[in-house]
Amino acid sequence: MKIFDPRFYGNLNSSNFDVNGKLITLDIESSGISKNGYPIEVGWYSKDSTGSFLIKPEPDWLENGFWCKYAESHVHGITKKMLLRKGIDVVSAAIRLNETLGNSVVVCDVVEFDGTWLTQLFAKANVIPSFKLIGHLELIDFKKRTGCHLIKSFSELQNFENKRHRAQDDAKQLHENMLKITEPIA
């Protein structure tokens, strides 16, 4: 049985995560927050690599999926026409993510949403993810258990100004916030 879910269900520890290693963050824009929503853009950010791509919707996503017109016009600004014209197919998207992220532990803001959309993408592509996905709260907890303390709350760093949410920009903002949120205990 193939497992397409990239979420990490174990406990982070020093044998499976290097707290001082390269931090990679990821964000996904979706067609809408719904059980029938689907991924439309993926973006990632680290000090060594940054990028994003649009995902061409599968025919059954277009036919049976949920599309939020409000998100299109007020949140991400991505249209179905843009996806069909500039998006890459799900197999290319899954392979590109695996090649880019390798076997890293990748941090997202809301693992329940991003993990679901990535599972959907990888299952549709019939590709097993090479990386593991954790939420920012798991990273904060791990850092506190390994000698760091919280210097700011995550909500203090969130910037909810009236700006477009695009995956690469949101991944970069999450990366910057995760670096600001804790510091080693002296």
C-alpha cells in the first residue's frame, strides 16, 4: 500500500530533525477551504532555495471540486484560467517537490490543511512524497524541548494586512517568523 500523506506523525527529536540545520518552509494556496478544495499553488523558502509553481487542476477537481470566488478575488488572486494556462500537471508538481525538498522535514503553518492538500496532490500523481511535513507548532514545541525559549508568540508576528496571499511569499514570511520566535537559553 502506498502512503501519499507527507505529514510526520512521530515525535521530533535530534535523530530525525536537526534544530540547527536548514529550515525549509512551505505554503499552499488552495481553491478554497472546503473538503472539496484542492491545491492550486505551492511555494517554499529556505536560505538556499526558494520557488513556487501553479498546479493545473485535474478534470475531476474542476468538475466536482470547490472553487471560492472570494479567495480568487480577495485572497490569492489566482484564477482558473491562470492555472490552466500556467499550471504544471500533478505528476510534474509532485516530482518537482520531491527533487526540491529531498528527505527534509518541512515546516508549514497549518499542517491540517497543507498536509491534506499535499496528500491529495501526491495521491493524484501516484508519487510517494520524499519529505515529511510538520506544522509550525510542532517546531516550536521541539525547540522549547531542546533548549530554546519563546521570545514572541507566533500571533505577534503574523501580518494580516490587506495583501495578496501567494504561496512563495507566505512561505518566506513563515520562515522569517520561525527564525524570530525562539532563541537558545543562555
